Amino acid sequence: MKTLTHDTVLEALKAVQDPDLHKNIVSLGFVKNIVIDGANVALNIELTTPACPVKDDLKQQAEDAIRSLTAGTIAVTMTSNVASRLAVPTPKVLYGVRNTIAVASGKGGVGKSTVAVNLSVALAKEGARVGLIDCDIYGPSIPMMMNITDKPKLHNQHLIPLEKFGVKVMSIGFLVDPSQAVIWRGPMASGAVKQFISDVDWGELDYLIFDLPPGTGDIQLTLVQQIPLTGAVIVTTPQEISLADARKGMAMFQKVNVPLLGIIENMSYFLCSHCGERENIFDAGGGRRAAAEMNIPFLGEIPIDIKLRIGGDIGRPLVDSDPESPQARVIVDIARQLAAQVSISNLTQASSPDLEISLQ
């Protein structure tokens, strides 16, 4: 057995690999605050996100690696410090926001807002600081899905976002009469999104999620012109008619050099509550095939479930109302996979400092 020292602990921990970043936790700088007291060892492993999908595995592997050096007590504390897109300076309008993620779809009716809300709440429940912007100016649904009826207050010439389920939220639905239609031309709608970016005090956030309207219009282009997005997520349903439009959305983000963090397939299948049989109502596997075609990650499949629908109607997201349900666990796993892809994207961007966002 080797002598127990700071250096031998680090050497042993080099055997622990992050499966997403493809490097060991020592070279990644994750190992912090090693304390050796006789035969006892304590240390922190600081991950790039509290929602790391392999957090428990890394802890166990670290403990096993150190066990080869000592028979004493081993205390590994898992912490996190969410990385930002280091290659692009944080814009002053979102100072303190580390990552900006667009949740988009090529067409309406795929449950994109339901996915955005549940992902936001899931990341917050994992310990991340999360904000959510409802960018659908013409049909804001986030206020209902989050059961928020208050109006945002003004402080130092900035709106203060409302907060629910640990998520800071802003929507045009907080500012206009919900019974009235918003009849604005494209530039006015885009202007509202600009204000949500520049005139809202978001504070310190690990992830700011933009729930975009369907399609590839003015609001989407305004967003990529205003800020350097960390990446975009595409929500689709399995059938080809949805995938055809999803591919257009992916092509738009690629054209403007926004990294694609992955595809989420919603309404993937239905499990009969009586017999448990799976029914592929909208075909099967389309999202996975599209991800393979585009060479981007497939983040997961969310089944059709009445609890998801009820959660949206009553303003209680499923990951909060029934976190142990199979459907909620699927969404939490997708949120963790998304967080992992953000970390991977940031590492890639940091190694490519000459990358520029272009609308050419």
C-alpha cells in the first residue's frame, strides 16, 4: 500500500474518468480541499453542474480509488460550480447568467412548453439556479403552467422576475390582460423578448431557459442576435410530419452557429393504465433517428401521461407534484443529460476561442 499523501491521493484519483468530458477528475480540476488526518481522508469533488447524471458513480469510484491507499475513513463531498460558455464573454445585459438555453420546436403542438417548464423545475430541484423566459409573446402559457398570477415589481429600473418552484420566471402573460389577445407585429414581439433580456434583473443563474415559440421566425433570430446562446434543445414528437419541421429548426440553429445540445422526443408512447401495454400512438423512434442523422445527442423519450397534462392545467409541474413517478424520473434524467451536454459544449467552446456567432 502506498504512503498516504496529497500527491498519492491525486494520483489514485486519476483513475476516475468523467464519461461525458472524457478526462479524469484530476486533470479537469474537480478535486478540491484534500485533507489528510492520519489514516483518514476528506476531499471535495466540484462538478460542473449539480445535475450531473453520473454524480453518484463518480463519488463511489473516488472512494474506491482512495481505499487502495488507506483503511481509514474516506469522506468525499460532492459540490458543483456550473461552468459558463467561456469562449464568449457574458454580455452585460445578462451579467451573472452562466448559461442560456433555447428550448425550441419546428412546429406547435409537441408539448414544448410542458417540457421547458418541467426541465426548469427539475434542474432547480437538483440544486441549480434557474430562470425561465416565456418567449411566446402571442400565446404565453407559462403563467398557467406555473400557476403564477402576480405582477412583477420594478426595482432600479429593472423588472424583478417572479419565482415559483425555485425557478425565476418572466412572461408577457404577467404584463397583459390574460383574456386579451396580443396583436403585435413581429418587431414589437421581438422587442418584448429584448426587454426580457435587458430590463429584467435575473441575478446569478446557472441556467436561463428560453421557451421559444414554434418555428424559425423573428423571435428566434432576435434571440441569437442579442446574446451568445450556450445551445439549443429541439422538442419533437416521433412522427415524420413533426420531424420534418424539427429538422428545419435544427438547421436554423446550425446556420447561426448555436450548438445543438440534443433532441427530446415528447409523447413518445402511451402505457395503458389497465394492462401496461405500450402503444406507439405517434410512431416510434423518430427523435432518436433524427438525432443520429444530425449527429447530435438524443436526450430521451417522454411518454404521454395524464399527470403531465393535469400538471400543466393546474400549474403544478409533474416533477414537483409527483417526483417519484416513472414519468417524472424520465424528465429528471433528461434534465441531467441536458446539464451534461451544456458542460461538454462549454468545454468545446473553451478550446475553440475563435468561434464567432454569425448570421451570414
